[in-house]
Amino acid sequence: MPEGQARFRRGGRCHGAVEGRHEGAGSDFIRDIVAADVAAGKNGGRVQTRFPPEPNGYIHIGHAKAFLLSYGVAAEHGGKFNLRFDDTNPTKEEQEFVDGIIEDMRWLGVDWDDRLFFASDYFEQLYEWAEFLIREGKAYVCDLSTEEISAYRGTAIERGGQIITPPGKDSPYRNRPAAENLGLFRRMRAGEFADGSRTLRAKIDMAHPNLNMRDPVMYRILRATHHRQGDAWCIYPTYDWAHGQSDAIEGITHSLCDLAFENHRPLYDWFLDNLPVPHRPRQIEFSRLNVTHTVMSKRKLRRLVEEGLVRGWDDPRMPTLRGMRRRGYTPEAIRAFIRGVGVTKAEGMVDFAYLEHCVRQDLNLRAPRAMAVLDPVRVVVTNYPEGKVEWLDAVNNPEDPGAGTRKVPFSRELWIEREDFMETPPPKFFRLAPGREVRLRYAYFVRCEDVVKDEAGNITEIRCTYDPATRGGDSPDGRKVKSTLHWVSAPHAVDAEVRLYDTLFLPERPEAAEGGDDWLSGINPESLTVLADCKLEPVLDEALPGGRFQFERKGYFVCDTDSVRGRPVFNRTATLRDTWAKAQASE
RNA sequence: UAGGGCGUCGCCAAGCGGAAAGGCAGCGGCCUUUGGAGCCGCCAUUCGGAGGUUCGAAUCCUCCCGCCCUAACCA
């Protein structure tokens, strides 16, 4: 089990302070089914699951829900988890994505030992089983075109404003003798026919109410170089024909997939029932994950990448695992999020705020703090000696005493956040203002004495005096200040670029936009803000890409791979909760 | 239309005939050298709707309504 051991089972409602949801995987209808199967001794009490990604793109947080579920279910029963690439369509699949998916899954802490498989490894077995079905009179070679197959299947048509679903019609090739089918099928494999000219179809029931059962296609002729098989094949199995049998070959006991395949389950079962398979897997469907303000289909994500709407699959705004990694999300936070949303058959849309909550909760405990001024304005401490520098003690993480302390340089000239000063402050503004005293974190109390402006009226400098008796930030006379500001010593500041992110889409449900490409119109033009003139305290110059910090009062940030020595780049993972900003926004 | 699913607080989600858990969001307050964190409190007389069965229903039955999926030689 990846995290924690406690299981929170049905009927075992937790009475203590810690509820199961936070400690273990919790329970859900799938775990209940699996537990019942184990209890009933099915499969000899064995549990084996799999995750079958198609290597045609990078995986996203929705895929994480799927493989974390399958991985978790197996782990909870001491079972096995397989990674199997579903590479049955050579025209769309690439090695690059195989490598990327493996990397992303490992990052999330998933382990499959030596059980890395490819559906293409089973092509020969699948072929043999296809011949078996032909000999049994349960599959036939069909010469109908795509359009004809669709028409014969009984595709829905509109008649007088009503949609009618006509029954299917048998293909004229449906009753070819087995021997003829066998010959034709072998010639299909041998490459004697043109692409798309024939298919092998299962002979099931053209009147079946479930369209998937109306003689589904098992093989199509397709001359394309496969990323692993090269040009060894010119016929390729369809998903329906490959999937259940691959599960059977691998000894999968519980084949978990999303609701889209619920309609396919009768077919999944039919193949297994009609073949001499070594094992009988069981398919169970659950609802896929949706998160507000983003899109979750590989097709759409690919579109964003290809049209340059984002900077790549690993753009920090993307819901891809590489994007989230670059954004600074931790594997632990993602796992907590997936655990938290649960597993059901109800299709929902999880609030992005919940994802943010999960990262904050994790990072609050682990991220070392540092001071960074994102939008700097100069402060001169007029009564502080010129040239003097003091290295003051700062706590690295108030949530973790073990994180220790560090030294922060203080001097006469400082940077503070432009928004932390107001010449004419509104009633609830606690920060710096003319005549007002505030605390500079870990340093001194300072009082604003004067403001210097340029001819345009912009503030160029805030002049303050400090109280030497408040060194470290405490006043011996018990004097209180209303706020504490973060700051950076100007001569010691590290110049940096900081990238702020907002949701990629403005609407909660971008895909709800009517038809076509309308979902693209929901793109947030301000999803990325680049701050080129930020001032960081010295320790941050030593940050390594991937290093996460809390910039005090500003949020969680991660060092980006674009960083160079002396000019670090940071991505904002998430803001801190900000009740002041909220109060202002509600005015 | 046919077939398959789903409908419990703004968002997730427990609940499985004895009578509405929890988390997120929101709202108050306490505390605070991060307007962060933490802590305390509030937040569904009601479970898509209507009937019915029952001493008792979110849980069982009937009908109705709404939403999603499939109708690729994609997965």
C-alpha cells in the first residue's frame, strides 16, 4: 500500500479522530466487489489488476485515478499490478509516449516489477484464437466497406423528427463456409488484400439491442509500421478483440475501466465465453475524473500542444502528470487528491479548489519557507548605518522544527512588495502606510516616515526608520503591530523570473461549450503571467530544479528547469489562502 | 429511438429498512513574528419528482422527470 495501512471498511465506521479517508484507501464499490470475490475464494483468492494506456499521448490526472485505483486494489490484497500498453493501432502510437507514461507512473510511486507488457506481444495468440473462432463458425471474413458495415448494423436514422433505430441486417458474407473464411483470413494476414478491403468479424447477432454485439470487427487490414512489431503485420486487432483476451493471458482477475466501456462488457464476456482462454477476468467500470477549468481528453490536450496554446505537454498549466510535476505538485498531493475524490459510477466534476487544497496541505508541512519579493518597491531605512549588514535568524519551517533555521541578510536598503504599502489605506488595510509601524519578518519594526515619487506620481522609494530594540521582530516594551511583511535586502537580492499561473480555462466546464472548437474559446488569456524582476533572498539562488518552497505570504513555488545560475526561474504551484484578497474581491 | 448507466448540501461522497458521516467551498470567532497554518462553531426536518408497501423508506415496489454513454475497420 502506497500510504498508510489502515483500511476503512464498510460497517467499520471510524469513531476516532482520524478517519479512514485520510489514512488509507477507504472503501468503494469496486473494493467491496474485490473483497467479496476474495472472500468467496474466486481466482484462488488472487487479485491481479492492470492499467492499459494507449501510447498515443502523455497521461493526465484522470489516468492517475485509473492506475492508482488498480494499483491500490491489487496492493491492498497483496496482489499484482501489470502495466500493459494497449498498442493495437500502429497509426497513432509512438515509443516516446511509452517512455513518458512509464516515467510519469513511476513518479507517482506505482510499481509493476517486471510486469511491463504490450498488447502487441499477444498478436500471434490473438491470431490463433481468431482462427479458432472461424473454425467454430463464430467469425467470418466480410467484404463490406466501412460505410456498408455501418448501414447494415442499423445505424440510427432520423425519420419525421424522430430518431429510429432499425434492426441490423446480416452481411451478405455472413454465411461463408468456415473453410473459405479461413483461407481468406490467412490471405488477409499474408497481405494479399488492400487496406480496408476486408475485415474479420465476430458472428454474434445482428438483431442484438446492443450495437456492439452486431458482428463487431475483430481485424482490419492496415499497412502501417508498428512501434514494436515493425512491418510484421498488416492486419491489426481492434480494442474489443484484443482487450479481454490480453486480460485473460495475463491472469487479470479484475479489469477496471471507465464507464465508456460499460456497453462493451457483453462483448468482452462473449469473446471470453467462446474461446479456450486460460483464465476468466471480470470487467468493472467506474466514472472517470473530471476537474473544473480544464479539459481531460488526450485529443484536446494534444490540440493545445500542437497549436502552441501551451508550451508543451509539460506546461505547468496542463493537467498532464508532467505538467503538474513541473507546476510543483507532489506525488503525495496527487495521491491524496485521488483518494479524496473516491470511486463511484456517478459522473461528476471535481472542483479545482480541492486539488489546490491537497497540494497546500502537503506543501505546508514540507516546503521550506523563504522570502521573495515579486513586485518590488525600494525601502530605505534612514537610521540604519550605511554599509552595515546583519545576518538574522529565520525559521525554515514553522510546521517542522527539524527543518532548522537559516541566516538572512538585513541592510539599509530593502525591497518589499509594492502591494504592502498604501499611501491612503482603507480601513481594514493592516500593512505599511505613512506614519504606521509594521514588523519586517525576523528583522525589526520599521515606521514609514516619507514617500518619494517620480514626476509621474509613482512611488519610487519608501523611507522608514527602524527601532534597534526590536531586533528579531519582538518589541521589549510589548508594543504591537498589525502586520508582518516579508522583505529582501537589496544588495543581496537574487534577480529572478517568476511565472504565475491561473486556470487554463475560464469556464468551469470548458467542454460544455456548444459544438466544434468552441471549447477553445474558453481559454484564459491570463493563465500565465511572467514576472521578470523579482527579488529573492540569497538561499534561493541555490535551489535546484524541482525544489519546492513557500515564499512567505505569497504561495508555494517550485524551481523550474529553465533556471540558470544567478537567474533562477520559479513556477507558482498555488497561492496561499488569502483572506485579505478575498475580502477585497467581495467589495 | 434502441440498449446501457447515473441522479444524497454549491462541489466530491458515506449510507444497503430503524430514521442524513466526512472532506472541499462558504460564513462567524479564537490564536498567530506568514491577513498562512492551527483551533472552535455554523452550514441537507431532507435524499430528482409523484404515488405505493411498511409501525418505520434515501434505502423496497410502480410510474414519471433529468443527465451521460454507444450507434469508428479509435481506445
